[in-house]
Amino acid sequence: MKFSIVCLAGLVAASASGQTPIYRFQSPAAKTFLLEAFTSEGCDSCPPAETWLSGYRSSPMLWKEFVPVVFHVDYFDHLGWRDPWSQAAFSERQRRYAGHWGNDHVYTPGFVLNGVEWPDWNRRNNWLAAKRPPAGVLTLQCFDTNRWEAEFVPAPAPALTVHAALLACELTSDVTAGENRGRQLKHDFVALTLVESSLVRQGNRARGEFGLLDGPERKAWAGTWSGALAVAAWVTRTGEFDPLQATGGWLVPPGATAVVSRGNALQTSR
């Protein structure tokens, strides 16, 4: 069976008419953890960390109790191998975290759990058992493949920001230089884009829109691969790091083939 989803500008207003969204993801009321990983194909200690995270791809807790996002940084690219998924913006994100924590350096693999540095990730197998306080409900929905609506209830502050990333899974790379020379690396939950948008408070609700495929960086990876696509989103107080709530889900399930074009269209076949 083949099917395609094409971005049509007129569908953005479909919510007003009550049309059923193509995708809809919603967090529970309790806090969903946001797990960020900073990695590079130029770092030989990163593959074990990514393998550990990939082990959660089939977990029933995925998207419900935790949302993973893997950022490939570019500060190893000058060591003989350019990571094809790296972006300067992701390196800058990690540097902003380091400055926030008072650190004078960045490193890979680097994990951030709920906005807090997590250096002992490989020694804590029960991290998902931590207490989950009430956090509010974050809902995402879209009526095409690019424009998304976000709603957060209740809104705890007048200034909130939604952050969202398009994620790719089941990626492979044959590394021919650098610290991982001669290895085939596999990646999941790789951030292809990272966008943010302000939420407007309306009573106890905060609403906003964002374009998941917006941004010039799409030109670097637009194309076809055999793998899954997902969306991850989280809400923060504007200007702050700590996520208030997170949600996400599969756009293209594992085992499908995804095509991301440069014209804000997403096609899939399986």
C-alpha cells in the first residue's frame, strides 16, 4: 500500500471547521520527561550512548513517559569526519546549557534530563521511575504535514514558548575517517529541525502555531531514507531552559520509507 501526505496551505484553518487532524498527540497531566542527548559521529565514545538510547525505541513508555531528542553537534567536524546530521545551532544549544550550569566546556556524549545535566545516565536504570508531579496537558495537532497547533493547559505563566523537533530514526552512516573510521553507525531520534514559537495565553490556556519543516537547514537533508519519522515538542517559560511538559509521537512508523521534500511536503510509502 502506498500513501502520501501533501502540505496544502488551505488546511491550516481546518481546525476552525472541526476537521479531524491528520496527527494529534497529547501528554498526560503528570510530567513527561524530556531527554536530550548531544552526540557526534566524530566521537568514539558516542556510539555506546546512542545504542543505549535506541534500546528504548520499542518501549511502551516512549512518548507517554519520556520524549527523546538527539542533537548532533558540529564541533568534532574538523577532526577528519563531518557528521552529516550535525548543525551549528545544536552545538550552540549545548553551549547555552553549559553556560546556564556554570560549566566552561561542552562534551559528548552529553545527556540532559528535564533541563538538568545528567552525567551518570549509564548508571541509572530506574530513571523513569522518578516521581512525576502534575505538569499540565500539552496537545499537538496538525492538518497538513508542516503547520502544527500547540495548546498547553493550564498555562502557568503569561510568556510561554513551544519548542519542536522533527526526528529521524533508523539512520545509518558508513564512517570513513576520524575516531569512528571503518564503522557503520546507527542513529535514532535524530533532530533534523528545531523550531520554536510563542504561545498566546487565553484564560488558563496557551495556544500557538509552528512550522515543523521551516528553516533553511532542511536543504541539507531533504531526500529519502528507509526509516521512521517522529515529532517531539516541549513547553518552557520564555527565556528559560527547564521543560514544563513534553509530548510527541510517530509521523512515519518504523519500517516505512519517508520522503521530505524542499517544498514543505512529506510523503511516505510502506
